[in-house]
Amino acid sequence: MSRDKLEILTAEVKEELVSNILPFWMTKMIDSKDGGFLGRIDGYGRVQEDADKGCVLNARILWTFSSAFRILKNPEYLKTAETSKNYLLNHFFDTKYGGVFWLLNHKGKMKDGKKQIYAQAFAIYGLSEYYRITYDKNCLEKAIDLFRLIEKYSYDNKLDGYFEAFNREWGAIDDLRLSDKDANEKKTMNTHLHVLEAYTNLYRVWQDDLLKKQLKNLVNVFTDKIVNSQTFNLKMFFDEEWNDKTDLVSYGHNIESSWLIYEAALVLGDKRIIEKVKNICIRIARASKEGLMADGSMIYEKFFKTEHIDTDRHWWVQAETVVGFLNAFTLSGKEEYLNISLKAWRFIAVNLVDPKNGEWYWSVDKNLLPNLKDDKAGFWKCPYHDSRMCLEIIERKSVI
């Protein structure tokens, strides 16, 4: 029965990927005038030609099309990955101080040169995936350079973990936040999660001793500092000394971390670490069930002090729900988790996929009305979560 369900799921998400998600980015987001990719298409499908271009978007496009080519072998995916790789290397890299810029204007000129560690991590993630399909030594060297910069400037040798952000010259900066909605704290779960993700992918292609040591350490940072040992929710914000400054549960980050932590352990290949995190990851997934709705969707977040609950169903949260509970099924063998994953995909297919303009809506509200105020594609709305969901299912089908 499980095998039949997985066959159907795999066929459906593969069709979604190759017929809807990837074509949107290949046909609508190429910037034929100024190079690379457009900075934004709004929720109504209108191109914003003068929109700024973010490093996170470009690096996620690079990862997406590199991974899609690795798994599906379509040469058009490689071509798109190459476009992203060239733009990243030629425009986002800071040749004076090292690292990647946060933001360019639509012409490709640096607009915000701060060194957000989150962006450095995604550049590693994209470049290492591109190396997996091309063996481009320059890309590997660039990824290694970024790793060394993160370790030099961001790693806290005294108290462990990684600091959030720096100015262009790698000096102190007052505003450390990724976005206006984040707390201005020196360490965050979100940045640690994506450094973990980036280091995992880099270790696949570069088995360096320091990288191995720091990746192991990151796994332990999650299990020992970031995961709440009582609730198995993630603590989100911390000061320099790891004092918890969290005021919310982020259900999407919970479920996303539940499989990325386990993936890191698998790539490390250390049986003790794998055994340590296996039960923890299942328990994180179990805790995430609190955010599930009857229709199979996952709400966004819940705040402790105000008791406010954001019931919007964001695109990325739903995608991570599918993968996270599929992973929990793999680890536990419990059919319940597979059924949650399948139900979440059905919600996506019915409510988030945009049949008219392509790709997915940013979110739908509690009444399942699509959100057209936020981007269809932009600084944060990338092909990363939805494409990765599809690609993870396609890859996992042969081993589950």
C-alpha cells in the first residue's frame, strides 16, 4: 500500500516540477536586458523590471536547476544553472573584501554589500550543487573560500555557533536581521539551519577535516542548544551567550529542520550521530503536528506572549511539510506520517498551485483565498522549497 502511494505521489510531483515550476523560472524570470534573472514578479504576474536582485534568490535558482539536472538530466536545466552560476560569480562576489553581496540593483551593481551569513551559506549550497554536475573547480574553490570566510569571521570560538551578519568589510553591524519580522539577535536558528544545509552539501564533494568537524558541531548545536528538549520545537533567536530570546513557534522551520538535521548526519556517515539524531528528528516532526489543520495544511506560526496565531498557509511551509513527514515515515515506519505527507501535497495541488500564471501562490489565508499582495517570484519567493520537495520525493522513491 505504501509503495503504491509513493508511486502516485512521485508521478504527480514530477509532473508539477517539469510542467509548471521549472518552466516558470526558465521562461518568465530570465532577464534578457540586464542579465541573470529578474528581481521580482508580483502576485498578479506583473514583471517589475527595475526590482533589485537578491543573492539568496540567485543562489537558490542555481541550486534548484543544478539539482534538477543532476536528477532529471534535462540539458535545459543545466543551461539555466549555468546562467545563474555566471551571474553569481560575476556580480555578487565581492572581489575586494571577499564573500557575496546581499543585494544588487537591477543593473547588477552592488546596492547592499553587507555580509549576511545566510547569503554566504546559500552561495555555498548552490555552488557545491553545481560542482556535483559539472566538476567545475572554480565553483568548488569559490564555495571553499566562502566556508573559510564564515569560519574566520562568523564562528564563535568562545561560545560556539555563528554570528548573523557583518558589514561589507566583515566588521560589526547594528542591524543583524534577515528581515523586518526577525528579532535583532546575534544568533538565530534560521541562519544555523542553512549553514548546516550548505556545509552538508559541500561535504558531499569536499571531505575536508575542518569542514567535517564543523558540520558535526552544527548537528550538536541543533540537538543540544536549538531544539527545546521539553517540547521539541526549535528555539528561534539567541543572544551571544545562547540565552533564548524566542517568542514563537515556527512550524515550517520545525518540520524543515527535522529532515535537514538527519540529512547532515547521513552525509557525515557517523553511526553514533545518526542514532543520536534519529529519535530527535522524529520527535521534532511529531511536535510539528500541532500546526496541522484538518485539510492537511500547516499554519505559519504561533506567538507565546500575545497568543496570536498566524493561520496563513505559506508555500514554503507546505512544501517542507511534505518532505518532513515523508522523512519521519522513513525513519519510523509509521504510516501516519506518510498519510500526513500525502495530504499536505493534496492541499498544495488544490490550493497553492497557480493554474493560470504558473508556479505557486505565496500563501492562502484561512478561507483558502490566494495571497496576491506578496510576490510570485522575488527576493524570498524562489524555486527552492517547492522544487526541492519534488526532487526529494523523486530521489527518495528508490530507497524508501
